[in-house]
Amino acid sequence: MEFLEKIAASIARHRMIRAEWKIGVAVSGGADSVCLLHVLRDLCPQVALRVLHVNHQLRDAESDGDECFVRELAERLGLPLDVLRVAVAPDEQAGRKARRAFFAEMTSDRRFDRIATGHTRSDQAETVLFRLLRGSGLPGLAGIPAVSADGYVRPLIDVERGDVEAFLRRRGIAWREDRSNRDVRYSRNRLRHQLLPSLAAEWNPQIVNTLANFSEMARDEEHYWSVEIERLAGGLMERDALGELTVSAKAIHELPIAVSRRIIRKVILEAKGDLLQIDFPHVERVRALCGQAGGEGHLRVPGLEIIRSFDRVRFASLQPLSEGYSMTIRVPGRYSVPGSKGFVSLELLKIPCVTLGNELDGRILAGGFELRNWRPGDKYQPSGHNHERNIQELFQKARTPSWERSNWPIVVNDGQIVWSREFGIDARFALHADSAQTVRVSESLEVGLL
């Protein structure tokens, strides 16, 4: 009874299951999942259970034997069953992705309220040690949650694998052994069958409990920090005109190191959508970029390009290098700016008209118009200046981030720049007292995209 009481306490403490819920139980045929199914029938008789099995077809007749075993088990217990047969590559990640996709499909249409899996305290210890050896940060060392946000519950998370097998033997319950689980060519199996037993024998007999307890402490720390970082990050992150996330390098650099690391991970998560392949060295490189004396810098982490320009650091999806653009345009007309959410419009107006400061003398209509991106060496005489200015200098003075410059729109008339985004029209082509008509140049943004 102590075994069942411990599981019942876990279910209650983490509020895993409600009487009115429908629970899908992932059953592979192994000891952990078979135990899980029997335990839930005993402890939660009022809950609607349904067995879920994935046949990965990796071991031919053995895989089919697992499926037959689970079918017979579900029938014997009087429980409905869903089976997915899918051929996957022979690696742990491929199998895991197939299972999670299957379970996600089952929960997305509300066929189930939760998916129960047979992860044990032993699995928890293995996960923590595995991630530690691979260089995971504290979030990863929090291990397997008892209840996860994507609808998984793990009722066996506080009992060890040996206790599970002892329970099944006492009750005379059979299970299937997967030979691949003992194949030490797989890193997880080497850790389970070689490294952990060695650590228990030579260093700490309670290594499983030690690692599992550590994961619980890490998880509690993460819960606190997730709330705190959510609060702090909201005031630090901004989106640029293309919707990419930017932060102040100075603000990140001045934070305590522990906070800056977590903020950086939060920004990467928001920009990339996940933290896959993001390790401690990546975070440290971003911290160094924020702390450097100069205002320019560039680095890449898996899935993201991170650029510093002046005080802003931009986290953007990897994009192919821009080759620039050039197009013939006419008056009147409205043209999309490539690589941007902006539109450049040219309107033909008669005098008198309301002047906004972006009107060109109508005599330029005799020439041809071109809309193109800024190029190094471009110069013109912005309105209010008495001589030509290099646009690169204007960028510097306006502290225009480097990532905004490559697609910066320029309007050219017969080879002469007559308008630039933000810096306006060329004073030499401006509307004057003798003008009979005018061309107004303006830029707008797509409504609702920002």
C-alpha cells in the first residue's frame, strides 16, 4: 500500500487528475507504462481512461508483439484503445517526436484532457544527469515536470523503477521487455546501465534521490524566476518596424549576471520560438556583445542572427543576404518596399495644395523615377542643409541601426537622389514659388502589421 499511497499523494499534491476528466494513458508495454495503467484504474476508478500505443515498427516482429500485448491488455481491462503505426528513424528523438505529435492530435480536439505517461523518479535522475553532462543550464536541470503546460501528467514521478517492477511482480502482472533499452550504443542506455550504477556503487548509493531532489529544487527556482523574468522582460523588449525583437545593450549589461542570462534566454525564446540547441556559451556570447565598448557587433546562435548597432541588439530569424532592389516607378503610384512592411507613394498635386514638407517641384516629371535601396556612397542635399551630405553620415547622426539600412528606400530621378526615408526630399528639387504642380513623396506602413 505504501507504493500506491505515494503515487496517490503525488497525484493529489500536483493536482494531476480530476474526476470529470478524460485521460489518455501512454502504454508502450514496458513495466512503467503497464504499472501506470493498473495504478490509475485502482486509484481513479471514476476517471475515463483510454489506452494510447505507438508502434514505431523499429523491431519488426517484436514491435508488433508489443502492440498485440497492449491490445490484449486494454481488452482484458475493458478499456478503449487507439494505436498509431508509424515508421521512424532508429533514434530516440524521432520516436519521441512521433509520440508527441500523436498525443498532441489527441488532445487538440479535446478527446482527452490530459495524457498520462509512465516517467518515474529513476527517469528523472537520468534526465538530470544526462542534461548536466551535456551542459544544460538550470532550466534544463529542472528535469521532467510532474504536470507540464502541454497537458502531460506523470503520476509515477515520485517512485523508482525498481519499486514499479516489484509492484508488478507482487501482483503477477506481466510486461514486455524492449531489448533496445539495453543496447549501450545509445547514450541514454549507457547512462542508465553503466554510469548511474557506477556512481551509486563508488560515490553515492542515493544518487537517484540526490539527482531527483536537485531537479525539484531547480524547478522551484525556475518557477520563481519565470514569473520575475516575465515581469522584467516586458519592459526591456521592443519590436522594430519588421517585428523583430530588440533590447538595449546597456540595460542588459547593467543587470546582475544571473538576471541578464535569464533575460537573454527569454528574448531568444520569444524570437526563435524555442531554446533548442541554445547552450551556456551562446548566452555568454550575447552577454559579451551587450557589454563590449564599441557599438557594433554580430553573431549567430542556432536559428537566430544577433546584431548590435549603437545601443540596440536585434534578435532576428536567419535570412538570406539581401541583394538590394531597384524598380522603375511612376507618378502617381504606390510601391511596396522589399524586405519591409512599408510602402512608398508618389502623388501628383496641383498648386495650391497643403504642403507637408515632402513635395518636389513638378518639373522633375520630365525625368524617369526609380525606387531602390540605399547604397554605400549615396549622397544628396536634404531639405534644411546647404550642401550635400553622405547618407551614411546621416545614419550615424540619427543612430539608425545597421539592420535597417540595407533596404532603406531611396527615390531617384534621372540619376539624382530626390528623396530618402526619414531624411526627406532634396532641397534642390523642392517645391518653390514658381511651381505649377508638385509631386508628393511619402512612406506608409501596412495597417495592422505593427
